[in-house]
Amino acid sequence: MCKGRGHVVVYGNPAMVSRFGVCVGMPAREAMPDLPREAFDLLDAVFVRAKPLARWIRLDGERWRMTAVPRVDAGDGEVYGVSFHLQSASDMARAAAEADASDAGEGSAAGS
């Protein structure tokens, strides 16, 4: 989760900390220099437009899906930050295959 136009990191889950290190309190552009410019373009657009967006980016030679949503103050409706999530294409494919296998197993059990 990032706060403000400078996208200061205010929270990082264990996976983020594992990948980028402890970066709370740092601007995202400094804390995560491996992210391509397009990732920060996405964060900027979500902050300005106040609408969720997603795009594919390249990180370490791999395709990643980056999704971002605005954090909106309930009192005044102003965007104060952006939450984002990164998931590798290979993880997405694996999860989809597992879901398909699970659905196939449920379907065959129902037909018994």
C-alpha cells in the first residue's frame, strides 16, 4: 500500500518484503527500482483517476499482472493512496490449472 502522490510505501506483505526488502516509509520508486516505468505509470493513473486499473509488466524477464486500486477517504472521498498486487503469469496459470482440476473432480463426483 502506498500513500500520496509520491507513493510512499506504508505496508508491505511478507511476499513484498521478501522480494524488495523492508521499504516502509520510502517512496516506491526508490524502494522498488526493479519495477519498470509502466508500473509507476499505473500507480500514478490510479491515484489521479480514482479508478482501479491493471496491466502486464515485465519483471526479472517474466510477465507479471499488476493490479492497483485507489484508497479513498470515507469522509471526504479524496484518494489518499493506492494498493497494488503483483502476480506472475506462471503463478496465475498454475492457479487456473488447479481450479480447473478441482472443478473437474467435483463434476465427476456429482455424476457418480
